Amino acid sequence: METPLRLLLVEDEPFVALDLQMLLTDVGHEVVGVAEDTAEALSLADSEHPEAALVDVKLRDGPTGPDIGRALLDRGVRVVFVTGNPEMLPADLKTSQPVVDKPFSLARIEDALERVKAA
């Protein structure tokens, strides 16, 4: 990792969120919050100003990840989708944003974060 990022995690499975948070902080990134649904994600984005977000597709309030991703992109937050449901992403998001399939590895997450930093 070259430069640490301020990251928002949008994930409603507590063990997955904790795993991601530990992996990312262990390599130097700062996790500014974990959101389980749309309201939490947008509130944290507005208050914490993350540089990037890792967003699942299916969350506590349904398959809202694509909408959250668009809202975050509109706020200038770079997005990586981390999901077991990549087929649920609209084609424009699937081709414009990195997608990491679950189960994920740190190497695949870091590769995706490097891609959004370079964009």
C-alpha cells in the first residue's frame, strides 16, 4: 500500500464488516465508520468525508448498494463494490467501478483500492 485511505464500509453482516475493518486497519487504512443501510451510509459519508467506500449490494434495507454507490460517487467518494451478488449491479456500475467478489482477499481489496485511487 502506498497511501492510506479514509474508508467507509457499507456492510450489514457484522462478521464480514469486522473482518474487512481488521484487514484494512492492519495495513494502515483508517476505517471512519461502518454502515448497515442507506441512511447510515449517507450520514457517515456526510459527517466523516471518506475518500473511498467498500459497498455491499444487499444490505439491511434491501438491494440498495447500487443506489448508495451512486450517491457516494455524487459526493466525490470513490466506490468499490464488495459483494456476493455482482450480477445485481447495473452494467454501468459494474464496468465503471471495481467489483470484488465475496469471499474476498486482502490482495483483491487492495488492488481495487489502488484502481480507484488511480482513476
